[in-house]
Amino acid sequence: MNSPKFGAKMPRCAAIPFFPEAGRRGEACAGRPGPNAPGMATAWIAGASGLVGAELLRQLLAAAEYDRVIALGRRPLEVEHPKLTTLTVDFAALEKTGAEGKCDDAFCCLGTTIKAAGSREAFRAVDHAAVLAFAWAAQRAGAKRFFVITVLGADPESRVFYNRVKGETEAALAVLGFPTLGIFRPSLLLGRRAQARSGERVAAALLWLVEPLLVGRLRKYRAIEAVVVARAMLRCSFGRAGQGVLVFPSDEIQDLGGFGA
């Protein structure tokens, strides 16, 4: 099997152009343990320096279900832990790095913005190509379950470029055929970022004002804490294997991850 070319636009999968936010989800993630006995599993995580990724890394290191955590990223992490191995990698050439060995579950928190990336092409290289490169490497290492953050409104047919790229990434991941593919679509993320985003602050203030009106089907548009998203991803890894594609809109992420550990 050949690795997907980094930076290339993956062809859309006609059979899975869009994952609707309906069907079996949260109940499939309930219960422990996962496919391995506690202390016998290895987790890979990409994007552990980001808002959700940093919190998810902390939770993975505290979880008894994993005795080893391998963090792959473009920059070194200022984190040390007996269970943690960090790898600074070029996602365009994962085959040439040390990203080898066992992987049971993979968690992908890679993501940027067009403004931060500098161009649409650079944004796609991170949010599409790097995600697929990480997924392919994890699958090659034995991963049966892959959990990824995209965005509320992800759709390969969207007129919004950001949402369209996220939707194309979801469809391309489905082609890889993980027995379990967990797709998490949060609304606006809340939390302390290393680099503040003024647009997010404005959006968060506006959502706070209208939050009382966001009920029922509109509840998924409420802003959500990054720690809640991380907790939902980890809890989903405690469910049974072979669940197929599971899509979690933001309100269901809140339900799954909204209570303390």
C-alpha cells in the first residue's frame, strides 16, 4: 500500500460524500475497557501542542488504558512523562522518521487556520494532507481506531472553503477503512491558546449572548470547551471495537465529555 502524497488533493469518495449527523454515536462509546486490557495499549496523538491536543495528551497520560503514548508533532513538546515518547516529524515524510512501531488507537488534533497558515494551499497541507499522512502511518502500525477533530458543518460540497476541506478529509479517512472512525465536529472552541485569535474572542462573545436561544436542534452551535472535546475523544476510545463511522456534532460531544473524569 502506498502512502498518500502529502499536499495532494484526495479524490472525493462518491459513496461517502457527506456524513450526516444522525445515527448511533454516544452509546457506542460507553463502557470500559477498550480492545485491550488496561496497561496494554499504545496511543498515538498528532497535534498535541494545540488547544484540544494538549488537553487530550494530559488525559491520555493519566489514563490507565494506555501504558504508552507517542506524540507526533511539527515542534518539540515541553512535556515529560514516563509513558510519553515525543517525535518531531515532517508529516510530508513520515516514512523517513521514527514513526514506526505499535499503535492501537490514534488521535488526530491537527489543525490550523488559513490566516495562520498563510494561504489556502498551506492550510490544506495541514488540515487535509498531514491528517491523512498521520492516519496512514497509524494504520500501517496496526491502529484499528482513529479519532479526529474536524468542524461543525464539515461537508465536501460546502461553499465555505474551510468546511469543504474538513469534509473532504473526513471522506478520505473513510476510504482508509478503519474498523472504527470517530469524527468529532465541535463548534467554536473555548480555552487558552498559546496564540490568541481575535476573531474567536469576538465569536465567543456573540455566542455567549445568544446561548439562551440555542436550544433543541440549535444547541450544537453553542461554543464548547476544549477540555470537553478532549474528554469525549478519550471516552469514545473506551467503547467496543468495530463501530464503523461515528459522527459527533458539538452537542453530542458536550454530552459525552461534559462531566468530570
